[in-house]
Amino acid sequence: MYLLRTKSSTEVVSVFQDLQARIENQYPDWPITCFRCDNGLGEYDNSLFRSILRVRGIAFEPSPPYTQSKNGVSERMIRIIITKARAMLIDSKLDDDFWAEAVSTAVYLHARTPSQSISGATPYEKLTGKKPELGHLRRFGCAAYKFIPKELRKGKFSERSKE
């Protein structure tokens, strides 16, 4: 799931082009064929962005204004992700300042969680064709340590990492 949140139409085009290039390089079998949006106040509904979509053969499908129910699948996914992120923040007792990391982690975990709608496979597995590696996962909010390079240490007996 990618969110394009920018201010000007040229920024929207730039972000979209970067996103499209990244997706097409990583997943050549999954090209972008349709762009759906909530019909916001001009962020995607402008001639520059529409011309980029048209040149690339990508369909533009805005939903009617103020009808989130027409976009039920994505609205439900947003609710699931936000609920997971909120639960992780509450459980870890971290400040709300970490909301972006919590949302990013929730999306990462969701992509690696088996889904009944794709016969028990994970979205990651469906996209890449490989089972996801899970050995690196840790509890959200656990203590983490950053390595201090030898050149930045204050002496032979100083700390090699910081919490």
C-alpha cells in the first residue's frame, strides 16, 4: 500500500513516476494498470497527472466525492493497519510520536500474514513467489542497540553500542 501525500501536481507526478519505476523494476509481472483515488481536492485530478497516466496506459478511476463506502476494500485495509499500529503503540508504551514507524511495521507484518482470501498464502508470497523470512522479527518497541564504529569510540574500553 502506497500513499501519495504531496502538495503540488508536479510533486504528485514525480512521486508517482518514482513509485511506478520502483514497482516495475522489482515486479515486472505486476504493472500498474489502474489508479484509484478518493477524488480529493485536485491532488490527482489535474491535467498534468492525467496526461502522465494516459501516456502510460493507466486507467484513472476516482470515486465520487464523500463516498468512502465506494472504496470499501481500501477503507477497510486502512482501518486494519491503523488498528494494528494503535495496538503496537499501546502495548509498547511508546509515545504517539512513533506512529509512522508503527504504521510502517503494521503494513510490513500484514504483508507477511497468511490470508484466507489467497488460500492461506501471504501477500508477500503472492507478489514475489517466495515464502517470507520471519526470523528477524522482534516485538515492536523492544530495546534496540545501534553499533558505534571504531572511529567514533572514545577509547578501547568505551561502549560499542548505544540503546
